[in-house]
Amino acid sequence: MGGQRAYDVAVIGAGVFGAWTAWHLARRKQRVLLVDAYGPANARASSGGESRIIRMGYGADELYTRWAQRSLAQWKELFAATKQPLFLETGVLWLAGDDDTRLRQTSATLKRCNVAHEELDAAKLEKRYPQIGLDGVKWGLFEPNSGVLMARRGVATVVEDAVRLGAEYRCAQAVNPTEAGRVEHIGTRNGERIPARQFVFACGPWLGKVFPDVLGSRIFPSRQEVLFFGIPGGDVRFAPPALPTWLFQEDEVYGMPDIESRGLKMAFDRHGERVDPDTQSRIVSPAMAEAARKYVARRFPALRDAPIVETRVCQYENTSNGDFLIDRHPEMENVWFAGGGSGHGYKHGPAAGEYVAGQLLDGARAEPRFSLDTKATTQNRAVF
């Protein structure tokens, strides 16, 4: 590759942010190379696994509501064009307990953004969703047009379509750039050189390892355990449309209905221990399995003795407060970071890729919340 013409942009990391960044750049006729060490949405990646929620509700945080709106439209356009039915409109149900401040804020924001939603009092919830244990639930908010993105296959589809648009994809492990100023090329573990005018590192939980001096103390990869509970034979109460995707913010729990016969999916939305994405155990802990069993028995009484049929251990790549990190390297003028998904980033892939392309090609106005300067070295989560 020594004498080859430089790419316009090399994107390192084929997760959801990197894939959509490459897609948007390729659509704008840039010569793009997308590189990933393990493959698009691989088993170690934060974009891996089968499914992710796409919801519009973000409390009073209108920025992410509008990004979710923009992203859902682009996901649907892509899936329609590629004939890949990878968005499932299950609806998303928020459940409120005694402290319903955030849900009240969500309702107001959805009104301002013209997002279809419905408020359900306890009586309506009980009538519509008798399979849910509603103790402690005061009311609910339902987003009928939100739902589930099929995650791993979704990223693969974005990469395939980016290649159709002219991007190149290569499985290779990039070597950390070290020179200050302008980076002319990066190397790979097998000795290749990748020349490019600009570089975007969308490495998810690996960002802190790739740039230890700048990001080692600002990216917090946390262990997240996900479990699937088997549904009783012939029981359709836990599949859509009978059961939507659901979130109970006060319990810090979310889940999905029985999709593609995988079982009821649930996970705690609390940040787990800090981990290394290359070396952490991918086996669910007995303590988490027990906590999940107890929660499912409480909220879904018919699943009290349901078997755990599948588990997954992944990781969030948290910033200090949950805002994304999309900014230029402070010492390498043509190197950009695109990450900090913080457990809620998957849905926003299209808008994130569009934003990165706008920064690189148009010098578009930067969102201050995404800047490196706003990323602290201690965690204080503010985005849910």
C-alpha cells in the first residue's frame, strides 16, 4: 500500500458510529476506508448482540429526542432500501413509580417534538397489560412508533450499503498513532500503512486503550449483563404486540418482548464494574442471574419459574456524564474521536454519522456537549 493514493477519510471501528460515519461519507462521494479488528458489530463490541431499544423519550433532554427522531427515519429508510426488516415497531412503554419527574419531563418533550405518545393511568395499564406486575407503578407513557432495532444485523447492513456506495471495508487492527500535528498515515498490526487526509476513531470501549494519554481516564467501559427468559409453551402474552418494549426508570431496568423466539430480554441499566473489552469474562455471574430471576418473578408473575435460555455480557463505553464524545484530538489536527455511546448510543448511529460527516466536510457548528473539554475523569451520569 506504500504508494497508493490517500483515502479522504479512514474510519477505525465498524460499530454503529463508525459504520454510519463511513456510510454518510461515502454517500457524499468521499473515498472512505472502514477498518475493524474483529468485524462489524462483533461479539466483543458494544454494537454487538441481537437487539437494541430505539425510543424517543429522554426526559427534558430535547437534543437526544430529536437525534432519535432523525435516526429512526434513517434506519427505516435504509432497511426499506435494502429490504432488511430490522426495525420492529413493538412500541415502548415507560413505567413511573413514586418519582415520576423524568417521565413528566419526557411527556412534555415529546409534545414539543411532535412525537406520538399516550399517557396511561394505573387502571388502563392493568387492563391493557395484565401480564405485567404493576406493584408500585403509578402510570405509564407509551410511544407507539418506537421499538427495537436488530443490532448486529443492522450494523452489517450499514457496512454492506456503505460498500455499495463506494466505501472499502478491511478487517485489520490499527496501530495507535503517536505523532503530534498532522497524521499522514496509520499502521496496522500486519505491517500495512493506511494513508488518509482525515482519520476517525470510532473504537467504542477501546478508545481509552487506543489513546491512553487523552482518553484513558475519560472513557469508562462497564460490564453489562443481559438475560433472556424462556416463555411458557403456547403463551403469546410476552410477544409483540401483546407486550411492548418496556422501561422502568425508577427500578433501573429495561426489557423487550419475546422477539424471534429468543425469550423475554431484560437487563439492569446500572453501570457495572469497569472492565477491559478484550479480557473481561463473558459469562453472566450467579449473583446477576439470581437478581434477574427475582425481578422477572416480580414484574412478570407467569414467568416466575421460567428458565434462563440465553445470556450475554457486553459493555457500555461511558463518558463522565453520558453525553457522546465527538471531537478532534487535541494534538493531532486531522484525527477525530467518535464514541462515548454510554449505553444509549446505538439508536443514534445515523445522526451521529451525519454529524461527524458535517464536522469533517462542512465545518458545521459543533455541539458543545460532545466536546472533549466537557468529559471529566469522574463519573456523574446525567443522560438516561
